[in-house]
Amino acid sequence: MERSSALIGSIFLLISISCLINPILAAAPGTGEGYSIAGRVKLDNFVIQGFGHSPKLSEIKVILNGGQRTTFVRPDGYFSFHDVPAGTHLIEVSSIGYLFSPVRVDISARNPGKIQAALTENSRALNELVLEPMKDEQYYEIREPFSMLSLVKSPMGLMIGFMVLVMFVFPKMMDGVDPEEMRQAQEQMREHGIPSISNLVAGRS
Amino acid sequence: MEARCLLGFLLLLSLSSFAFAIYEDQVGLADWHKRYIGKVKHAVFHTQKTGRRRVVVSTEENAIASLDLRTGDILWRHVLGKNDAVDQIGLSLGKFVLTLSSQGSVLRAWNLPDGQMVWETDLQISNPSNSFLHVLGNVKSGRDSLSLVCNGGSIRAVSSIDGLVVWKKDLSVDGLKLKHVFQPPESDTIYAIGFIDSSQIALYHINAKTGELLKHATQASSVDLSSEISAISSDSLVALDSSRSNLLLIKFMAGTITYHKLPLSDIVQDFSGLAELIPTKSNDIFVVKTPSSVAFIKVKGDNELELIGKADEAGIVSDSLTLSEEEQAFAVVHHSNNAISFQVRINGREALTDGIKIEDHRGHVKRVFLNNYVRTDKSHGFRALIVMEDESLLLMQQGEVVWSREDGLASISDAVVAELPVEREGGVSVVEVEHTLLEWLKGHMLKLKGTLMLSTPDDMAAIQAMHLKSTERNKMTRDHNGFRKLIIVLTRSGKVYALHTGDGRIVWAHLLTPLLQSESCPSPSVLTLRNWRVPHRKALQENPSILLVGRCGAGPESHGFLFIVDSYSGKELETQILDHSIAEVVPLPLADSSEQKLHLVIDNKLNAHLYPRGSDSLEVFIREMANMYYYKVENAKGVIKGYAFKKGCSTGSSAYCFGTRELWSVVFPSDSERIVATARRKINEVVHTQAKIMTNQDVMYKYISKNILFVATVSPKATGGIGSAAPDEAWLVAYLIDTVTGRILHRVIHQGAQGPVHAVVSENWVVYHYFNLRAHRYEMTVIEIYDQSRADNKDVMKLVLGKHNLTAPITSYSRPEIATKSQSYFFTHSVKAIAVTTTARGITSKQILIGTIGDQVLVLDKRYLDPRRTANPSQEEKEEGIIPLTDTLPIIPQSYVTHSRQVGDLRGIMSFPANLESTTHVFSYGIDLFYTRIAPSRTYDSLTDEFSYVLLLITVVVLIVAILVTWAMSQKKDLQEKWR
């Protein structure tokens, strides 16, 4: 891709001279009265982040008015539509890997030579028809690198964690309790008929 | 209650992350993507000595592509706009592909190795007509070469380097149509020959470097000239007259034109009918194709013609291929039964004849493109690209088909889903479907060879392919989850394919035209296909079958036919040539005793014919006839009419023919509204619950009716594309109409909006996409309809205890009060197609599938299109899953189901349920096909592929160990305590 820094996108407005051959037909609406829209798609500031699809300029399409016309960009990023009637038009850029905002282009009928462009997504006016992506698009989830934390956080990790807690912390807690009090508490429990865990296990043996 | 709990659970689940997202390494696990190019209409070979051999083709789908000549793979492909049909392609400077498109007004150059567009020139042609491109070989102004584009009476010379118009010559003669341009070798003069009003022959000499007109001559001709001409040498050409039975030999020596008329029957005996000239390049030989033969004719002396070769059967003839100064080769292809004879004729003499067997389902040869290569012994070898009737593309070389491409699949017009056969006990009986017994034995032999390490590499590949086929995903049997199904598609050429959802392979394919063609049905064309029999309970032993409906002729009056095929094998079961026309096929929600679905075929006299014809189907229908209605949208008139059926029809007295009675009509005023879109619910959609519980324990009842029709109309000025109407003269009116009573349930006007409108109706809501001219952005609106008549029945407790009128059917006979809720949002992209996910029981939340302008399929959760969204939802609403209102619908890149793939020229999206409630199949088609499975609320009813069984196992082991350890420890402790 040619990356000459002097290239600045600009809007050309040309009254096409296509009415030379057959003046009768040129009077028909739509022919001979058109304007040209020219612009540039610029990806320079966007470097794709390593993975996914590496986009090529050759795969970018520029679409006028939702499919009325389709054109492709040249190696330097320029594109143009010819013989476009005056009015308000919509230009969309179809590209894998980037999100482009559609562009509203007004061609004034009363004031030939006046053309305005604005991004429809954020209504930012464009001085020149240079279309840059709003952001790049990652189509895939990024796989988290393996970490102990994610393992611990998973339901099974939690179960193991709880188990470990029961195994090592509970006996310690029991140890901290005064044996006399413990026995009292156990007896109390037995009276109330609430089986303790240790009893349950012991009862089986 | 159960449902509510489940729904709440689902919501919680789906809130936690995007409903659709895959990791990059999961690509291809559940999805497949197939790329096609369409029916080839031009081909240019690029076979230089070194480097990759390729062929550049342009197709009827407006695609241009470069194919690897060895494998048939697509090296690069571009799909031009839908109004940008390619007229001609050419190669220039050995590195550029030139395409002339849009009736000769746009010339583009593409870099041959990578397909990057190099330049594009708008030729500003005021009167687009048949144009042609001529790449000049030997004009070297600098290192450039020129390409000439002739259109009517003007010639433009375009530089191949940068696409600038070097010169332009307007011959300004009324009625002039240039027919041929050529340049004698080593000359700077271009000769342009044309006809003026098909009665005069004109010759122009033009300087190739400047475009200056050097000389011109005209000659009135007494015969009417037809459009075809063929140049045979540098100073003569051959034309046919308008009766297509006389040859005209035109000579232009020294600026004068002479012509001779020669009846074709003098040269070709037994000639009759209309002849056709095949374009050739000089060398005094030309080819005439007549209905019964192909004649090779040589010009001898001044005005004599000699027949030098004749192929007795009419075949398809390729363009001429220049082998050397003296030698011209043509390929003539005949078709007989299931083989084709491929003949190469050099200077009219037979040089090579090959007979090649071709599968039955490919039909006849439609086009052939010839190319040669030089063998090591300096002789010529030939290869040919053949386009078949089913639009597939074959490369033929040395009497064999080297590769074939199923490019018919690029033009799918309709699709249905069918089940695969049930796996029987014992497993072996599956063979019936999969292979014949012999193949099965062969497969086992292969496997045996593999285990005994006796297999050759070819055998290994075969074994691998077999493994691939028999893996869980690609089996030819039904699975428990309903992931394996057959997608049956109909293509424009009238071929039916069954595709396996596992890997997209073709299970069977049939070209219907030759099967249907008969005296009573001269030119069959298939319109649509439907499920004819979907056996479940009663007729499980019967195979499911598919109904194909079509017409026997071109006009809407021509007779229809029904064609029923077995969906397992594609075998023809039944053909019926109908004695009436076909306007529409209405599938009914009824089936006869053998599970054949009832269909009504409406003819163009508005009579309804019932199929299948059987006494029990008639009985079933007559019982339900009073509840059957039909509506018809007449786009041109702006009228929608509703009909009921009555016994006895206006034509004939068949018991299966029913008349219709008009019940209602909705007439849209033609001066202010034009119908642009209609949409209705899928008839087989399942809705799980009619009630929707609000945060404040209120119950809203969905108005779920199968008879809702969404109609969108726009103002007449706004029917054109975007950019043609001003905001104040455009409006869009959306209607919801009950198709039984004709009652307009809801009507809303969007001022300053216009089409194109894409809409989808599901459950009690409709979502539609249109263009807002005021904001100059696309918008999507959702309308939800609720039944107000049950609104007082608000007690959730009653609902829980079952004391509600929820089971009361919604009927169009009553006129319930309805309420609608609506909200609009901006949407970034243009939309090509829209659909909604469908699941087996309708419990899973819905997602909307949007085919964007970039040929991707985006899923959008229905929760984003919820009219209850507010800017600041309360805590309760947040808990319920209401998303704060934003003016734009979000586009999350991870929710493209097509991920980094594109479905070129996307036309349709189809969603069909799997047996697993959480999962739905998505199939989208355009020039490409893309299939995947998605789970709109994640796979809550099965473990994902991501699930780590190892971790589960470890956990179980650890738990057991822990139990044992604690048990041992406690026992030890007990013992200690007892000793104390």
C-alpha cells in the first residue's frame, strides 16, 4: 500500500461532461446531471492487534445508498462514485475487522460545487471525505491465560477450597475450644437430639 | 411458575456475558462456510510458463474471481454491485484483469495475483448499450497498452496503467453501432467496422495513438443485417442477414467496401432454421452453428466459401483459440445420455475426441471455454472449462474431469429443513442410507488394510475421509440433540441439493428440469419447495418427503406441477402435472392419516385446489374448512384481500377444488401509500407462555395470533432509493392487520422515513428496519401487542395456581381490546435480511439475526428491542434484565455469528430449531453459504464443549480423598478420646 504523506483526501465535484453524444437523452432525469463523489479510506492509524483477520484494502467495499452502487478502493485508498444526482446520500464502508461509521453526503442542487459530509454515528462534520474506522472489531473472545485464580473461582475449585477449609481449619478451631466446654456442649447437643458431625462419623465406626 | 423461574434463570445467565461469542480456535467446530462464484459467463485463462496457472471468470452473480487452474480453488473473488453486471473481461499487460461492467460504462482493472483493484474509470457513456472491450496487443505508447471500449458510435482508448482515457473518438453518426475493432499487426491504424441502422456497412480507419479519424467509407447494403459478425481476416468479415439464413461476405480493400450475399444452404447441405455465427479471430475460417450441425467454413479466393468440416450434431462451440498463425482451434461439445463427447477441431479438422462420463444430475453443457498447453513433445494439449446446466463448473483435461465446482449453490432461491434417518438398533442398518453394501464392504476392507499397515497413501486418505464422515458431527443419522439435519435447497437452475448440517457436504443433488420435461410440460421451472411429509408418530416408518412446486411454462397462466422427492435419497416419488395454474401455495396446519401435510394451491382464478388428493385429506379439510382463510397482497394495486373457502369452484367440478369468497379488503390510497414490505409469523413457531410478568407483579398478556400480518407502505416519492426523496415528502406507515377479519390492529406513521423495509414478526411483536431521512440514519422499531381484555386478570397467585384464563385460545373471531408498546432505535448498518431465532419449545429468549450490508450476520438480543427500556431503569427493572435505554443499538463484534467470514451477496437467513431447547441452527445464504448453531441464552441444558471433564474428575477424586482423610482423622481422634 502506498503511504505517501502528501496524499490528502479531498472532495472533488465535477459536473460530468457526459452529455456530449446524445443531447436528447441527456435531458432525461438522472443522466448527464450527475456529480462525482471522491474520497479516501484510510487505515494507516489502525494497526491490527495481532490476531484475527488481517484486513486488506482489496477487500474493502464502499457502498452508496444501501446498495445502489458499489465500488472498491484503489491501492492508495481512494474511491469515487460518478454521476450521482444532487441530494443527500449515504456512504457505507464494508470491511472485515473494522467498524466504519456511515457518512452522510449532501450534494447541493442549487449551489453546484457545495458538498458536505458528516459521520452519521456521531454527527461529526468532515472537511474532507477521509473515512477512518471508528474502531477495529475483534470477532473472537480472547481466551484468558490459564491462572490459578480462575481455577479456584470455578464451582469445583470452590468445592475443593471449602473441603480444604473444613479439613484444616475446623480441627484447629476445635482445638482452640476448651475440652471441658466442648464436652458440655456435646452433651447439650445430645440432649437436644442434634447430632454433631463428629458423632455421625464416630457412630458409623 | 416453573416457566418464570426458568426464564429468570435464563435471564441471569444471559446477562452475565454476550450470548454469542466464540474463541478463535473454535472456528469450524459447529460452523461451516462455503464459497462459490455463480454461473460462469466469461473466462480468460492465464497460463504463463512460470507461476500459478489460473483462470479469471466473471459470473451471472456479478462476481469476478480468479481460480486456481489445478484445484479449482478461489484465489480471490469480488462481488460487484447488483446493478453492475459484467459485460466483458480481458487481460492486459499480463498482470491486469480488465472488467467492463454496467452496460459498458465502468471499466476496472484488477491486479491479477491478489485481486486488488488498481483503477476504475467511469467512461461516462450517455447511452448505455451493448459495449465491447478490445485490448490492443501491440500499441506501445511508452510501455503502456491501450484498451478500446466501443459503445454505439464512440470509441474510447483507456490506458492500462492508470485507467486514464487517452483519447476519445465520437464518430457522431446517427444509428451507428460499432461491431468490430481490429488492428493489423505492426500497424498504427485501427479498423472499426459498424452497421448504420442495420442497412449500411461503415468502415473507419483510426490512428491508434491519437484517435484521429484517418479515413472512412460506408456502403449501403440491400440486405438487412443481423447483429452477429465474425472477422475472418484483416480485410474481410462475415455477417448473417436478419433472416439468419444468408451469409454476407464483406471485403474492405483500399477504403472501399464490397459485399457478397451467399445463401447458407449452398454451402451447408440440409440447412434449415436459424444459423448462428460463432465469433472467431481471422485466419479465413469461421464457424456457423445451425440447429442440427456445426459447420466450419473457409473463405477461398475472392468470393468462394468452402465447407472444411462439419460436426453433425448441434453442440456447444467454444470461442476460437489461436494456436499459431495458421491454426485455430475450437471445442465442440455434444451431450448424449450421461456422457459428453468433447471434440477439438483445429482448422475444422477433428484433432481430438474424448468421451467423458458426467454425473446425471449436471444436465446439459451450457458453455465451454477452451485453452491449450504445450506438451513436452511440443504438441498441443487441450483443457476446457465447462459450464453445465446446473451452473456447476468443470475442468476437463485429457479426457478426465480434473475438478468440479458446485456453483449452482450460489443462487439459492428457497430452503427447507428435513430430518435425517433414525439410527436403528444394531447400527448396521444405517448402511442402507449411507452406502450400498458393496461400498460398506469396501470401507471395511480399507480399514482392515489400514490396521495391517498395507494401505497406500490413497487408501489412507480414503480412510481419513471415512473417519471424518463417521465422526459424531457428520453421521448420516438423526442425533438426540437434533444437531444433524438436512438442509434442502432449491437453486435458480432448478436443482435441488441436500446439505448436511455437519460439514455442508452435498448428500444428494438432482437437476429437476430433465426429470420433469415432457410433452405436457415443455419448459418446467421450479418455484418453491415445502415439507410434504414430516413423519413423527403414526408414519414413522415412512421417509420424510419434500414437495416441489413449479410451472410448466414461463407465464403465470401456464400449468403447474407438483413433484415429490424422498428427502433421504432425493428419489422421485410422485409427479403430478396439474390442470391449473399456480399463483400461490398455502401450507395448512393439517395432515392426513399418512402424515402428508395438506396444501392448498391457489390458481390465478382464485380457486383453491387441495393436495394431497385422498378421501381422508378431503375429510380433514372439509371439517376445518370453515376456519380456513386466505389473504392475498396485491402490491401493484395496493390492495390486501381476505378470502374464505367454499365448496365448488368456478372451473371444473373436482371435489378437491374449492371456490373462494371475498371477506374483506384493505385498500391503500395509491396517491399516498405504496406497499413495500409484508411479514408474518412463521406458521410453525412455538410460543411457550402467553403471560409476561412485570416487575411490579403485574401480568401482561401477549396477543399471540397466528394471523397477524405486518404491512409497511411508503409515500410514492419515497419508493426510490435513499437520496431520491426529501424528508418532508417521505413517510412510512406500518400496519398490523388481522388476516382473518381484516381488522387493522395497529397503525403508526413514521414521518420522514422511507424504505427499504425489512421486518420480522414473532410471538406478539414485530421488529422492522427502515431509513430515517431526518436523522439520515437507519432505524429499527419494535411494536409489542398485548391483550387488554385480560388485563384485569392480574393476580400472579391465580396464575401460579392455574386459576387463570391463560389457556383460553386467542381467536380472531372475538375482538379483544389490544394495547401496543413501541420504541425506536438507531441502527448503524444497512440491512439485507432479517430473521429471528426459533427454538423447539419457545422458552429460550429470542435473538434477532440481522444480515448487514457488510455481508455479515449479527445477532441482537431481543432485550435490546424491548419497548419497556427507559433511560434510568429502577432497581427492580434492572433485576428483570431491562437494559438502560440508548438511542443506538449496540454492535458488539463478538456477536457476529459469521465471525470473520462474509456471506457474499447475502440474501437470506434461516433459523430452525434443534431438539435441544437452548440451541438453534442458523443458515445464511447468498453467493456463499454459512451455517452455524447458536444458543441465544447459552447452552443451559447441556454442557458446552468448553466444559472441563478433567477438572470435574479431579474434584471428585479430591472430595473422596478428603472424605476418607477426615474419616480416618476423626476415627483416630475418637480413639484417642476414648483412651483418655
